[in-house]
Amino acid sequence: MYTENKENTENLLNLARELECRVVYNEPLSAHTTFKVGGECTALVDVSSDENLARLTAEASRLGVRTFVLGKGSNVLFDDKGFKGVVLLMGSSIDDIYMKDSTTICAQAGCSLIKLCRFALEHSLSGLEFAYGIPGTVGGAIYMNAGAYDGEIKDVLKSCTVTGSSGALKVIGADRLDMSYRKSRFTDSDEVITSGEFVLTPANYDDIQDKMVELMGRRRSKQPLEYPSAGSTFKRPEGQFAGKLIQDCGLKGFAIGGAQVSEKHCGFVINKGGATCEDILALIRHIQDTVKEQTGFMLECEVKYIPYE
């Protein structure tokens, strides 16, 4: 249970320093999210290894310090006031990647999906082409079973290593992760993913590269990549497409403050310039209400809102 205790928070940060992790106070979270929105956190810790992440997670639990584990920030929305607690950033210190055997890639949770896809290409391994261009990390992709273009992480994931309040690292097979459309066991637990193992299929290098180039081209032509966003804002309703429902309801280009329904792809809420968290949340609610009223479909938001406290 989180308790507002400055002494306990400072004790956690002292441990982080002992572990040679960089500690920054009052860090603006807008600098760490793809929406480019969010106030300051109490402190940000740039975690130096997955073992240290495990130690810090366990110590935070013991001390009752509120924490949030952050990767590339591609599917989160922090409050305008920020985050009262410690953000554990899984950055360049937790992004190792290597071949376990001829078809199995191991990647730490902070590794970007683009880096993972390029590594697979270098080793002429197919199966991850769908993920090329998804702006997230391995940890985030496993957490939400990221997918696109008829592919999902669960299709290639063998296992992942996690930690929790005990501080122990344990390996869990993919068959125990309850992975479904944009969901896994982690969306309802406090476990933290530290790495994943992916089993791929040997294939021709040029064929893999051609597919990656094709899918990236489709992303660039159809998605508003020139603006800050969190990717697709809503989950796909069964038998429908969120973007089409939103467009059919006349919401293309509709804006509240600096937040706008993309004119390029209505499934994206974008930061057109100077958007606040409240602008984005208000626009999401307006879209949901309008689509529900006009079509009967209730759009479920993919983006995870993180409250101030």
C-alpha cells in the first residue's frame, strides 16, 4: 500500500544511488512519453540492470513507495500534475539482446521493438515483421500483447522473466500469460517484465526486409506519425474498426484544445500542439460518448491513464 512518506522515498532513492542508477528529481514526464504530455514526477530512476530493477521493486513494496515502471512511454498518458511517486525508467541500460540458439532471441524489457526487429532481420529470422515500427519496448509489447497487420507478440513469444514484490526473478512460459487481444496477465498484476524470449523461423533475408519495408511504408502513408500520439487510441470492436466508426460519426479533425482526432487516421488522437492530459481525456470521452450514441458501440481505450496520486 502506497504511503506518502518522504523518508521512505529518499531511502529508496539512496538504494538506487548505491546501485549506480541515475536519480533525477522533478523530472517532466512529457519528455518520456510519445504523447509529449505529463507533469513532473517526484523522482525518476534510470535503472541500471534487471537485477537492480528487481531489488528496487521489492524495496519499494517493503517501504510502501509508489512506483511506476516506464519504457518508451508509447501507450501511457500521465496527468498534467505529474506523478506523485518514483518512476523506474527502463532505458538503454536494460536493452541487451542476443541469440540463445539458432532460432531463439532473448531481449531485455527496455529493448525497443524496432531494435528487436532489426536484430531478427540480421539473423534472417522471420515472425516479427508485423512489429516493425511499433514505438514501444519488449516489456510494453508483452504487457499488452502488442500487434498489427495480423500478427501479435503471443505468436512468437516463448517465455518472459518477471519480478515482483519478493525481488526474485522468475521465468514464466507464454502459455501461462493469458495473452489475448491487447491484454495479458500483467494488465491486472503488479509483476514487472524484465526480459522475453522469442522463437522465430529461418527465412530469406531479402524477403524479411521487403516485408518490413512494406509494412513501414503502410504505417507512414496511413498513420499520423508526424504528430505526438500513443498510437491507436482505441481497441478494435468485434467486427468493426474504431477509426471507421469515429469517422462515420463525423469526428474527423474534431479537436478539444490541442488534442485532435487525426484527419489522416481517425483511430488516432494526436497532440496537434500544446495538448494537455485533460484535453486528451476530454476528447477520448467525447469520442466514446458520440460513437456509443450513434452506433451503439462502446470504444475501449488502449491508452493507460496514470493519475497524479
